[in-house]
Amino acid sequence: MAIMITDECINCGACEPECPNNAIYEGGVEWAMSDGTSLTGSYTLGDGKVVDAEEQNDPISDDFYYITPDKCTECVGFHEEPQCAAVCPVDCCVPDPNHEEGEEVLLARKDRLHL
């Protein structure tokens, strides 16, 4: 399961530098699969859409920080718990019920993101 940031976010930015996958972005900022990863070339997103890893994608939120589900591994393979949730002062980094994934899937994603 990926982590999501709820609309209770106060835009403090504490979560962003903690993400080992660079999956967290400030509201309104475009994102790319290659940001902070070793990805190049084509990449298939969770919805089946194939994108260029360096292609800039529309922000998921314009108002508050957001997590790109296709880059989130819940810190599996890096830490014991999601670091965004560990540092969030208002507990708005929570499991995303729309992106439920097991540890195997999360570890495979981590391996693809960080060759």
C-alpha cells in the first residue's frame, strides 16, 4: 500500500527530505519518475500508462504536499516504517486505500527505482 498525504497537511515540508524514493512533492510541482531515482527510458505506471521516466507529470495536488504512488515503497527496504509518517507533525501521512500493495510489490518497485 502506498502512503498518501491528506488535506490536513500544513505544508511544513518535513516529509519531503525523508523520502528515499523522492516520491514526495510540494503542491503544484510537477513530478517525474526519474527524480531522485536511477530510472531512464520507458516506465509503466500502476494504471498501465507507459511514460518516459524523465517526462514531467501534472501535480497530484496543487494545494498541499503529495506522494506519487508509483514511486512510494512505504520505505520498505530502507526503513522499518514510512519516514514521512514518522516525521509528520499532524499525522496526515496515512495508508492510501486506493493503492494497496504487498511487501513483494514494494520491494520490486524499490529495486526498479534504484538499480
